[in-house]
Amino acid sequence: PTLSYLLSGSDDMTIRLWDWDKNWQNTKTFEGHAHYVMMVQWNPKDDHIFASCSLDRSVRVWGITGGSTSSHFSLDGHTKGVNCVEYSPSGEKPYLVSGADDKTVRVWDYQTRRCVHTLVGHEGNVTAAVFHPTLPIIMTGSEDGTLRVWHQHTYRLETTLKYLLERCWSIAVQPGSNHACIGFDEGAMVIKLGSDEPIASMKGGKIIWAKGNEIQTVNLKLADDASADGEKITPS
């Protein structure tokens, strides 16, 4: 989060640490997973610790200091490959959340190294799971096409949302707001938590969003092809 490092996970079962202050030198390679590495996440409370998940059914916690390239420990319990892992951003509890092809979401205490709770309800592989940075909820997405919202303390399922955009692959939340963006096979959706209606969506390059009482649209396919990567596109 604060150091000049980037982590990458690969189908070669390794995790690599890159330093952009050293011309993107690969400074360390971590080994230990027995299948594809699906995701890596820094610990927001410790710049030197990160977690990873793999199709070998495990979640592992690692450190970048010292000479070791092996994991500190492994969190085992999923019965199929693990697709996503995320740290709780709050300092209240030392928790991780993971989602897997066994259709479950597990909440882990990484200090006791035990599973605190298993969230059951998805009917397909779980592809995304995040703690909301300010609201007491966990959001999960699945290949069953649903977004599910769970209470972070009681683990009760609060709501299930489905937007008929095929499989859900990613969830991003904005700190300091109750907005969330969800990525699907057929497009992306921005929602305001507490409302079932999306405030913005994108499908086939066309963005639709609400501003006050007006519905506005823009087609990114009509944007200037000469636009550079990262350049801001002004809707017309």
C-alpha cells in the first residue's frame, strides 16, 4: 500500500514481487502453491504481509522481509479451488474473506488461523468477495450471476441482487461512499447500497447513468480511436 512494490500471481504457481523504484526488478519469487495462483492481496495493516489464494484449495499468508520465500502459514478448509481473497480494511478484527469453487465464502481469523464462519447460498463458483470499507457488510459475487450482501457481524444474508448480465467476476467499492461497481460477463453495474436500482451500467460499450432526474448515456465505441490509454474521455 505504501512501498514501491507490486505483487503478481501466475499459472506457474509462483508469486513475484516487483520493485518499480528499481526499474521493475523482480526482487523475490515466492513458491508453495500447488496450482494456479488466482489472487494476491496486501494486508492493509502491515505493508510487509500479503495473502494469496490458489486452485490448490488453500489461502496462504506470506511476508516480504527476510530471506524466506515460503509462506508463514496456510488456511485450509475449502473443498475446491479458491478464486478470491480479501483483507478486512478495518482494524476491528484480524479477518480475511475467501471465495471458492465449492460455492462457499469463508471468513478467517488470520491470528488464530481458524475459519470463523462459512457463508452458504451461492449456486455457482464464488468469484469475488470483499469487505465494505465503511459499512458492516460483506459483498460476494458468483458465476450464478448474483451479488449477495451479508451482514459482517451476524453473517446473515441481507439481500440477493441479480441483473441478468450473466456471470459476476469482480466487485469494487468506493471508500467513504455506499457505491459499489460489479463486473459481469455482459457489462458492469454501479449500485448504491440500500437501493435495488442501479445508478449506472455499461453493456456493449454503452454507459447509462442517472444524474438527478435525468438518464444520460454515452457510447464508448464512438470515442476517438486515437485516444491514448489512461486518457480521460469526455462524454458527448
